[in-house]
Amino acid sequence: MPGAPISRWTMSYFAVSLVCLLSGLAAMGSGFGFPSGDVGAPDTLVVVHLLAIGWLGLLFCGALLQFVPVLAAARPRFASVAAPALVMLVFGLSALLAGFLSLGGRAGFDLAIMPVGAALLVSAFIALAVSYAATILSRPEIDLSGKLVLVGLVSLLVTIALGATFTGVLSGMLSTEWSAELLLRGLPVHAFSGVAGWMSITAVGVSYRLFSMFMLAPESGFSTRRLIAGLVAALAMLWVSPFAALAYPGADVAVEWIAVALFAGALFVYLSDVFRMVRSRRRKTLELNTLAGVGSLVYLLAAVVMVAMHQLFPDTLAFGPAAIYALAMGWLSGLGLAQLYKIVPFVTWLEAYGPVMGRAAVPRVQDLVRESRGRSWFILYHAGVLLGVAGLLCGAELAFHLAAWVEFAAVAGLAVELFHARRLGYAPADIRLPKGAVRPHLLFANQI
Amino acid sequence: MTSATLVSDRIAAALSDVIDPEIGRNVVDIGLIYSAELIAEDHLLIRMTTTTRGCPATGFLVDAVRERAASEGLAQTVDVELTYDPPWSPDMMRS
């Protein structure tokens, strides 16, 4: 059959990722980790990795399983890694979190569980990255989205290599005279390679295609060369900054400034392209997923400003943590939730109604969701994120905890909406299951 | 009215309920049907595209167009050819 096949395990990735998001928000709301604890405390590491790997990592990997073959217009390569990779990611993350809890004295596991977890995570991420890259590279011509996803995958490899090394240091299995230096210098590179490199650049790549598709805007006239060059240069600066400090003490600050400036320049190019798409779109009334997705870009802009403020005034307000929070919960999670709100009903529609299209009356994709309810949950979610950013900036812990619970309620509400979409609950009753249509499974796709 | 136009009008009517799942409008209004011609007696060839190359709905859309054209009795046999030359653009939509 022409066109990309429906990914069998994408819904499974999404389900686990939502459980991790809700768990992470509940932990944050309960005062677990930062800002109640130290930014590098084991409890903070638990929450950060639950969200970074469990929520965003699984969300991105699940979405790429479905999206990369569409983007490349090619059959997926090594698609059979999807299910074992999911199992390895779940066990690897569980082991890593158990290690962090033991490090903080909350559990009694041998700390060697951390590198074991890291080995599982690294294996799974590499298997998935090879699958995505092989699919993209199977085409003679690679478009802007494909190139950006490839850059994001390289950043993923750097992120997990550093992370795995850190588990060796934290567990005591890797003990050298430069261990402390490695943690100190490497941690910001690990964090920014993950958030700004792997996830943000991948999200930008995917968003080019999705915004264009959903807004019915031309997929041409993008500033491809400038954007790719700016991002690659920014990442290179980020990765050489620790070595610059070793060679010339103090040089790392200058290199970091160059990296921030290059990221800001790339962001300007990206936002200009999105603005052009919005202006030239044929779909005048945007759907909720597009509105929420474009809205999440505001956090990206705010985060770059806050990172710059952090560089300028490192001791004034908590610009650094607020920037990371805005990137993770506002930009990446906001965009992720917005696209989940589209991808889940779209894939569900294909599974249920694709085979009977043209033979019977079927609902539209839009009939599988109720946007009025979804809109309320998105508004609530973003109110929570804004409260969280304000709470961090002002050092108001109670506001930060409250923000997490507000986001928890909104995500739970959206999860219920996605459940209804998956069960065809909102589809008009008379055409909900026409002859030949099959109700999709909740957690994985039918093989069509 | 020429026979080609007759086929074109009947095709448009037959395909009016084949809806692109993403856009929510029928394939003719979106401009996905590039041509429909009788290449032999009772043999209809429809050339069509999709909004995105690699779209997972592609196979379903091709099947639906073939099924609708055949069930309307437009020809004894119906072939649907998928093409991306030229690639679809939003300008091809009927306003």
C-alpha cells in the first residue's frame, strides 16, 4: 500500500509517556526535588529524568516512529526495534530512577543499578536513532524537516553518552581525578544538548511539516541553509565550551555567549518561517492543535531571553531554572500535548475508517474530538505553566507546587479526551462503526 | 458537452463523498484529482495525488477513489494512478 504504514507501537509510547508526565507533575506538586531541594539533588534528578526521558523522550520517540516514514516518504527501516526499545526504555528508566532514589537514601538498591539502567536506555535510544536515520537517509533528497531531525539525533547521542558517563561517576564505578570536573563541566552540556539540541531541534524539524500540513501553507521558501548552519554552529559551540575552559580558563563564558547568540539567531529564522506560514495559510480558521502548537513558541522566545538574562545576571532571579522550565513544560510539552491532540485522533481515524472510506459514510477526524473541552484543558495547562515560571522567578515555592497540580489536572483532562478519541466516543452514533470498520485497540494499532 | 467533460462531471459527483481525513473536504475540491480519462472503451484512468507525499492515508484514498468510481458504474475497469508530478500545493484547492 502506498504511503507510510500506521506505526503499531506509537500509541503504547504515548500512553507510557502520559503516565510519566502525570507522575512527574504529581511529584513536583508534592514538593519532591527542586525548588524545595537542591537543583542537583537526587530527588530533582528523579523528577527531571521522569519528565525528560519518560514523558518527552517517549513522546518524541513514539511520534517519530509514525512521522519519520511520512517525512521521508519511505518505508520505515528496522521498524521491529520499536517494541523491544519501549520495553528497554521503561526498564532502563525505572533502574535509573531507582538508582537516584538510592543515591538520596530513599531506596536501598546497589548504585550499580544506575549504569545498568543507562546501558538499557542507551541501547534503546541508539536502536531507535538508527531506525529513524536509516529511514531518512534512504531517500536521495532530504528535506528541511529530515535534516533537522538528523541534527536532533546527533544531539541525542551526545546527551545519552554524557548521561551514561555520569551514572558511572555517581555510582562510584567510574572514579578518576577528573570525575568532579566532568560532572561540573558536563552537566550543563548534557542538559542543553537534551533540551535545546535533541528535543527542541527535532520539534522544530517536525513542526515545519506539521504546521505546513495543518495550516495548508506552502512548504517552500524556508531559510533552510541559514537555519541548519546556525543550529549546527550553536551545538558545536555548546559542545566545545568545556574544552575551551580547560585550554583557556574563562573562555567557556565567551563560547557560551556565542552559542546563545547562534541559538537566538536560529530561533529568529525559525519564527520568521512560521510567521510566513501563518500569513500564507489557506486554512483561515486554525484548529486547536495548531493554535496551541503555535502558542507554545512564545515560551521558546521567552526561554532564550531568560537564558541571556541568566548569563548577564547570574545572581538575579532564577532565570536559569525558569528558562529550563519554560522550555520543558511550555515549549516542548505544550507543543507535544498540542500535537498529541491531533495525532491520536488522526491515527485512530485511519485505523477505524481508512479501510471503509468510499464504501460507507464515515466521521471526519475532527468528529473524534470535542474541541470546546480540549480548549479548556489547554488554557488551564498554560495558566499552570505561566504560574510555574512566575513561581520560579520569584522564588515562590507554593506557587510552583500549585502550578504543577494545575498542569496535572489539565493533562489528566486531556488524557481523558484522548481516551474518548481512541474509543470513538465522540463520533456520531449512526456512523460510529459502519460495516467493515474495526474499533481500534486503546494502546496499540491494528495491523491493516 | 464532450465525453471528457461528461466523465469529469460524473467523477466529481462520484467522488464528492471521498473526504481527505485531515482537511475534511472531498478530494475533488482539494484538487487531488488531476485527471480522469477513458483510455479505452470502458477503461477509466484517474490520476491523483495526496497533500503530503508519504501520508499514511494515501493507500486508503486511492482505494476509496477506485471503489467509488467503479461502484458508480463510470467504467467497467478503473485504474488509479498516484502521481506527485506536479506536487500538490494549497493553490490547487477550489476556494
